[in-house]
Amino acid sequence: MPTQIQLGEIAVEVVRKGIKNVHLSVHPPTGRVTIAAPSRMSLDTIRVFAISKLGWIRQQQKKLLEQERETPRE
């Protein structure tokens, strides 16, 4: 079940899974942010990880928003 944390103006969706490492993703076209984290990891630890990657997240979102989009097909 996904949990959502707020980092300033950025909403981060957190999904806990049976994995070993944390996976951070910024999805096109809107720059939606998700973190897949191990089930045993606390929400505070996930929040600290996300805060440490805030510069990278903003850089990726800016890059996605500046990309040209294809016009819808007719």
C-alpha cells in the first residue's frame, strides 16, 4: 500500500516492497516522484534519503518539464 510524504512542494509516493535497496524514480511527463523501499526501512529513514536527493529530484523534474512533447495525433 503506497504512502505519501511531502517534501516542501514535492509529493513523494513511497511503496514498501521485499527488496534490498532503495529505488528513486522521477516519472515523465509531469515529474511524479516515487520511492520503492525495503519493507523493514522506517519512514523517517526514507524521508532523510529523499531529502538528501532533493537537488537531483528537482534537476530531473526541470529536465522533464523542459522537454518538447509530441503533439497529439489526429
